[in-house]
Amino acid sequence: MASVPHVAVIGGGSTGIGIARDLAMRGLDVTLLEQGNLTHGTTGRMHGLLHSGGRYAVSDQASAEECIAENRVLRDIASHCVEMTGGLFVKRPEDSEEYFEEKLRGCEACGIPADVVSGVEARDVEPHLARDVDKAISVPDGAVDPFRLVVANAASAQEHGARIETHSKVTDLLVEAGEVVGVEVEHDSGPGKRVHGTEGGSEEIHADYVVNAAGAWAGRIGDMAGLDVAVRPSKGVMTIMNVRQVDTVINRCRPKGDADIIVPHETTAILGTTDEEVEDPEDYPEEQWEVDMMIDTLSELVPMLSEARTIRSFWGVRPLYEPPEVGSTDPTDITRDYFLLDHAERDDLGGMTSIVGGKFTTYRMMGEEISDHVCEQFGIDADCRTAEVPLPGSEDFSVLRDYMDEFGLRSPIGRRSVERLGSRADAVLKTDAPNPAVCECEGVTRAEVQDAIEQSGSDLNAVRIRTRASMGNCQGGFCCHRLASELHGVGDGGDETAVAYDEATAREAWDELLQERWKGQRHALWGEQLSQAALNYALHATTQNRDRDPADGQAVDFTAFDGGSERSDPADTAGVATDGGARDGN
Amino acid sequence: MAIDSEVLVIGGGIAGMTSALSAARAGADVRLVSYKQSTLRHASGLVDILGYTPDGEGPLTDPYAAIPDLPVDHPYRTVGESTIRDAMALFDEAVPSYRGAHTDRNALVPTHGGTVKPTARYPASAAAGLASDERSVLLVGFESMVDFDGPHAAAHLEAAGVPFDVRGVTIRFPGDLRADAKVTRYAKLLDTDSEVSVGDRDRPVREALAERVGAELDGESRVGFPAVLGDDRAGTVRVALSESLGVDVFEVPMGPPSLPGLRLEDRLFGALDEAGVSIETGNPVVDYECGQPNGGDDRIERVFIEKNGARIPYSADEYVLATGGLVGKGVESDRERVSEPIFDCHVPHPADRYDWFETEAFGDHSFARFGVATDDRLRPTNADGGVEFENLRAAGSVLGGYDFAAEKSGSGVSIATGYTAGRGAAGVSA
């Protein structure tokens, strides 16, 4: 064994990245492997709720207590990823009074600050709540940007020496003499940042310990060594509205149920969700009834939702786990708690532990517990510091001031950039070159896009999750080609640090982004959003001819087409050259 | 007493304007009403007829040759090839600043995405940029204009196999424009040739721009700019730059807001004015009434326009529906159905909204062909194939049965059906 143990962490969601940061801060040598982008799995497909614990205050008080504790930690270490919106548990006349009381007592028992507000008071805060809402309990729920949080964790892990490999799929576990000694990975485009068109290849990564944090995919990793890690993936739909109909998290105050939460998130509001067990975390039906149910049921709380515009829907797969002997048949009965499965104890195979179950809000706590466990294996005595040391971007609140004048950015672009970047704003936005907005819906400037490209290679979806570019109302209709140009980047802004990729690479990344943006919109195609989709389709296909681009297809015989009339027929040039006075536009 | 005309055209896009112009030229007393900004501001300003077959074959060199093989319910089949030619002749005469009429062949025009697009007509401002012209090109982008990146577009054109050398550069537009200046700001500066401060002195912007571009020229025979070279005085701006640089200058058509599209709109409105068409913009048609409201009569008697909260009746003998498709909101939808909002004309569509689209971003989307079906006189028909109203004709993208984006046929269909509907409404038989 090397003097510093090398730990391979499988999974680039919140859990894996939390573990990687923790271990790296404790001085271990860490390699994190993620099959797609960071947040590719469940983390990138959640409703963005920072739990107060209120949702578990009746059914699972241990989880509720963990949630409120971590809620406070994240507000502190990840301030630039969190918006403290507050939350309401709303009771309608038909909802149980007993349950309302139970919820209130549960919150008190778990140390969750909770106050009862009247229907009138609730509507003062959220005017679009239904007129017949009786009352509500207010709790410290918040909204959190899972992409930004994971990226900040990754940056911190890298600062502490970790190697982060995205688009690197674990294809096998290396087992020698009854012990896991590493992993075999298939790199999509070679090690390091993803660059389209770069040749991939497989690599054997030897490790002193392996942590399986692959979430819904943990069972597949287990299979590679003949281990039974029975994750029970459960899908849930989330429907994104084009504006924030509410500025507070709205929960329905009743026992478990579908379609009972609205989370304001950046410029949107996210409706959730369903809970249905699926066989395969990558291949499951995304169904119309689920979207319809979100709108119809949540309209009972916020009536205007029934006529509002949705911009897309997406599904996430919860990596639920329960010890097989529990045998729940309904996925809503499966605990949201997490489990450490040490395969040496459990299966007699050393060198690896799987972490399964759990939830986003407590990712850091899970990371701490498994990092303690890993350190124990090596007799390392190192304190966890992840609860105290702020994430990159959240280090110094004093920089969160209004940058509009300083960077020549018009409101609200400057403010939003700074909110996203937090304490990194100075470093990213200070540029001598002009800094125009590339994505107008989300107010994302060139400097932010270039910063994201620097972090993530030629992958525009990775740029998207870092910046929110293309995630607003137009869903990339107006900015996908601009992002591709930023990637190409040659000579842009005279900025010599601008990252340059060749045209073929930029085109491939562009197409991938267009396709990704299309995918989620398919579940929002009626009304305004169908009109928007028709416009995007027309812009991309008509003016840009992206659907029939000769660069992608067969060679064109240019000589067979009109070569112009003007040089061959000088008489005709009169029309062009004439200065026709005030209205010679053409 | 209703406001009266012989023909009332609803919609101010290419189809509506062509309808109104055709009806007026045929001698009718015509009124055109339009509500929102027309979708021309979203369009490149190129006037295409047919670039690809519905099966994706192309780019077609000769759009007319492909008409007979189109599906029978395609609007081009309804109006027929010779009508398309007559309609294009009307367009060419009404908009003399467009080129391409000298041949039936399509032109391939570089657009801001950096690829080429087949089109039948193009503004004179784009004429020197044709991709079948073998002279070398320098593409100039402006640092803070994110919609057009010269080096990226040049590399993309090269990948498309264009038969000329092409190079791109990015320069700073002279003067102190803000990073998020609108394209119209650039255009107005160039129109007025305003003084801008460069270094420590003020100079006319055209001269300053030409100097910066000239420093980048390396023997290229033509220079392409994003389509911001002037608005009202675009020809003058282009000629001035061309003379200073000593090479041809052209514009690369862009996305919204598209100056070439807006200039085309101005030209067409000018032609309508000259033809004596009354034009009213900014208020929606919200309802209609038949002669005998309780049925039995399928003639529209009047429509109602909402103006400051009041419903004003407008009556006409004949009506043209040119309100656009999904993009222009002439076709609307909710979770249950697709509809035409003014007259509730039947819009054929699959019952399940998940059948309205395909999985691939550029798949064969059903929604792209949403619109009304018509009889052979372009009168919308109901689910049984009967005419909805005796005196209502439809033109442009409110029509179903064709995917203008995939085919690159949007303007051509609007012009051809607008012409047919306008003349039909004025009593000229097809």
C-alpha cells in the first residue's frame, strides 16, 4: 500500500462527490468516476428542495432531524447554491386536521422551526394559493441548485488533489484474492476533460479501496463482483413551469401522496412528483398521466397552474434501498434513510463498501459517515471538515454585491451572474473584453460560459448545468448556436485564454445540446410551449438549416445552384448600387 | 354600422400581405388587419420555394421540378405550379430589391449558423455571398455580437464543402456600443453614419468600420457581415463599405430580430400602401358572426375586433385567414386539442398529444404540419370534408399539410397561397 491510500469513488452525483471532497480534504488520494456528466443520474433530476425535514416529521423522524441539521450546514457552506425561500405545509378543507396537528408536533419534536399561519396570512405571502386553503405550517424549506452544489464540491475536491473523471464508465471491478483492488473504466473521450472526437479507451485504475456510490446504478456495480446490492429504483416526475408562480416551497399537508410539492427554482417553479418502482434506472416509461397529474392535482393548491405554461418535464430515479427482509411492496413505504454495506462484513469481499439510499439534503452527512468508515479501514485519524469549510463560491459573502456597473452588465444579468458564481464572481467576470449575454433567458454572459468551458471541456451540457444557459423559457431556441460558437472560440474577445475547439467538435456538442433540450420539452408540448417548440424548430431548421446541414451529410454540387445574376449581368447591379434615398433598405 | 370592405384579410405576415396585394391588384377594395408583430422578424428574410422534398431529398436545384411529386394535400399541389410562378412574379415586381428571379434554380446562401440554406430569392444585400460563387470570402463578426461568429461560421462553411476559400475574423465594432446592444442599434448607427469615438477622435462609423475590416483583408474578393448593415439605408451602407474596401460586401442572414425580415416587411407594406389597401395593426380579431346565427347559413357576416375593450364589427364579402401557424398563433393548442382560434376551423391532428411529435429533435414532427385543410379554392374544410364557410379562404402557415421548416418552403407557400386566396376573394377564378 502506498503511504497515502488511493480511494476510487464510483458515481458523480451528490453522494459520490460529497465523499470525494471529504476524503480529499482528509488527505487521501481520490479518483472519482462518473459515467456521464456530474449529476448525470438522480442528482441532476431532483426537484431542488432543500429539506427542512418537515416532509419527514411524521413518518420518519430520524431523517427529519438529519435534514434540519444539514439544512443549516448547507446554508452556511453552500450559500451560493441555496435560496432560503421558506416553505409552507398547506392544508385544504378536505385534508385531515389530525394530520396537520401531527405534522406540527412532529416538527417541534425534531427541532424544526414551525409556525401555524392562517389561510389569509398564507395568501399574503403567496397570493396565488387557492382561496379555500385553511391554514398552513411555515418551515425553513429552501431551494438548492444541485448542479452548482455538485460542481462546487468537485472543484473543492480537485483543489485538494482529487482526480475527477466524467464520461468514464466503470465496466468492471478488479478483484484479486478475494479483495476489490480497483476498477476498469471506459473513457468516452480519453482521460481528463471531455472533448468530442477525442479517442476514448479503457483504463485500469488500481485503488486501495473502492466506494460504490453509484446510486440507482449501485446494483450494477455490485453485479460486477457477484454482489447483491438490491437497490430499488423508483421513478418520479417533475414538471417545470416557465415562471415562479410561488416564491415559497408549497407542500400539501397530508400523508404521503403524489403531486404534493411546488419548489420555486431560479426563474421557474418545479412541480413534483410521483413514486413508482421501475426495473431499469435508464429505461422506464415517461408517461403523460404523470405530467397531467402534476398539473391537475397541484392546481388544487395553486389554481393558476392549470392554465400556466410548462417548459419541460423530467424524471428522476430514487436509489431507494431497504434491507431485503423488510419487503415493502409500495415504494412510498421504503425508507429514505441510507445504508453502508461493507462487503467485507456482508459478503466476505474486502476492499469495497457500497452506500445506498439516502437523499440529496443529507449528502454531506452521508459522505462524512462513509469517509469515517474508509479512514477506519486504514487506521487514519483525520477529522471531517466538510461541515465547516465553505465550498468554492461560498467563501466570502462580502463579494455578493451588485456588479452591474463594475462589469457593464445590465440588470438583472449582473445580479444573476453574481448569485450563481458567489465569491468566484470577481475571478470569472473580470475581463477586459466585452461580455455580452449569451443566454438571455437566464442572463448568462460569455465570461461565465468560457469559465464553464474551461472546467468541463467541449461538453455543452456540462456548460449548461454549470451556468443554466439554455435552461430558460426558450429552452435553447436562441442560444444553442451561440454556445457552439463560444466553444469554437477562436479569437473571441481577443481573449487568449478562450478555449478553442475545432468546428467538428463544436458541431457535435451543439447537436448533443439540441437533442438534450428537445428531450424534456416533449412532455410540455401544448399551448405556449408547443408554439415555442415550433419556433425553435423553425429557427434551427429554417434559418440555420441544422436538420439538413451539408456539413453533416452528402457533398453538395455547388455548381448546380444559382451563382448570382449580378456579375454576369452588369445592368442588374443598378438596383444594388443605387442610393435610393431614405428607403433603399433591402 | 360595421366597418366595411369587399375583402378583409386577417393577418400581416407574407401570406396576408400577398393576399391583400393580390386582391387589390384584382380591383377589390381591401382591408388588412393584423394583431401581433409578424413572424417576419423571426425569419431570415430569404424567400424560399422548396429546398427539400418532404422525404428530405435535396438540396433541390430546381424547386418547380419537385412540385408534381409532392403529396396531394400539400398546399403547392392545391394551387399548382403555374400559380406559384405567377405569384412569384407578383412578388418580384412588388419587391424589386430581391434577387434570384433570373433563374428557376435555387441559390445556396450562407446563414448565421455557418451552413448554407437553399432559397429561391434573396435580398440584394445577400447576393454577393452566394455559396456557388467561387470568389474567396472574409467573414467578419463583431466581438460582442453573439449571434454571428466569423471564424466559427467560416470553419462551418468549409466543412459544408463550399467551393471557395473562406476565413473568419472577429473585430471590435468601432465606437462604444454596450455589450448587449441590439442589432437595430448597429443598423441605425450605420444608416446615419454617425460619428463614433475611435482612439481619441470622432469619425464617421462607416469609415471607421471599413478601416478595421480593411486591416484584416488578405486578398479576399468579398466580405460578409452579420445582417446589421443599415435598416432604412441598407443599400447605401453596403455600397459605401464596398467602395472603401474595394471588394464586394454582403450580409449573412441572421435569426431574430432579423433586419432582412423587417426590411422585407417594410417593402411589402409599402406595396400595399401603393395598391390602396387599408391597414390596421395592433388589435385582434376575436369573434365572428354568420348571417343567421342559429345555423343554416355558412357565410361569415362580420368579424369582431377588440379595441380598448370594445368589440368593433368589421364586415366584408370575402375573408382571408392568414393568421399563421403555431408560431404566429394562428393555430393554438391545449392539452386536449389543436384548434384555429378565430373561426374554430377544423385542424386535423392526432388525438393523443404524445403523437404530435417525434423523439428526435429534427424528427418528422406531426406538429410541424398542423393547420387547416382546404378545398381546391383554399377554403377551410371541416372534419367531413365540407367547406367551413363559403366566403373564407386560408393562406400561409395557418394551412396544414406541409412542414415549412424541413422543406424550406415557408415564404413560397405563403406567397403562392396568399396570391391564390387574394385573387379568389376578389372574384378572379383560379
